[in-house]
Amino acid sequence: MESDAWPPLPALVVSASERRALEQLVKRPSTPQQLVLRAKIILLASAGESQGQIARELGIGEPMSRCWRRRWQELQTSELPVAERLADAPCPGAPATFTLEQITQLYALACAPPEQYGRPISHWTPRELADELVKQGVVERISGRHVGRLLAAAKLKPHRSRYWLHPPPTRTLPPKSKTSARSTNKRLSGPNVGR
């Protein structure tokens, strides 16, 4: 509820083009309903209605009305389109647990033969990779499941084939192999590396 101790807020300033964009969002049947509600909040606030009136009219709480009024004022000077100003704010999520360097070391390990590290196995499994990363001191702890997710994100499948981090040098290869290595080098240095 709005307290009498607080003076009424002035009407929001909405330009004619912003008003048209807001009204189009409200009228368009394909607009998500959360955006429609937010657009209505801004339109009513620009008409001079109080937080309490807006909340009662739209069946929402005053904190929501206040939040979107404040967000509109904060983003008013930005060049963002109206629909983007009404979108949810990005959520940062939890901080990354592993550094890029640690993940790169995981990839390097996955590309190397397990025998090189004294493992009596023919190919790496996520659990074996996790154990080896901890043994080498790359990370304090990591689960096999997380290793599997990181490998899947990089599209690495050490259990299915052999990889190398750097293609073999092309100058010592026979002519036919040079062509093959050159095309491999082009593929590996293209825009989709790491995807």
C-alpha cells in the first residue's frame, strides 16, 4: 500500500514512439503475457496513476508496479527497444567453479593416451579423467559427471577416437598427406573451433 507519508510519484515520461510500441505489445496476441502486464504498468504509470491504483487495476502487488516503474526510469536513457526494456534482467548464476586453464588441461588430458599417465586402460572415461585431474593437482575435486558434461560441451569423445591438440607439422609429410593436413588445419582454425 502507498503510504500518505510519501508524496505521489510524478507520471512516467513516455515518448510518443515508446507509447506506440507499448500499445502494440499490449494488443499483439503473440506477446508473452508477462510483457503485456509490464507494458500496462508503464502505460498506467505514464497516465499518472499511483502505485496502489496500478496494483489494484492489474491485480498485482505494489512491489511489482514499483519495480517496473523504477526499471523503466533506469533504462529510459538507453537505446534499447521497448520490448527489451521490459524483458527479465539477466541472472548471473553461480560463479564458475573451474578456470578456463583447468578446463583446457582437462581437454589436453582427454586427448592424450591413458598409457602415457600409467593408466592400464585403453581409453579415458570421465571417472578416470576426474581421478587423474585430482592426482595431478589440476583441481581439488571434480566429479566424473561434471567431466562428462565438460567433454560433451566441447564435443570431445575420448572413448570413441583419438585426438591431438596440435595437428602434425605439414612440411615433413608426403604431398598427399600435406593436402590432408592442410585441410585439417583450415578446419581446426575456422570460426567454429571449440564448439
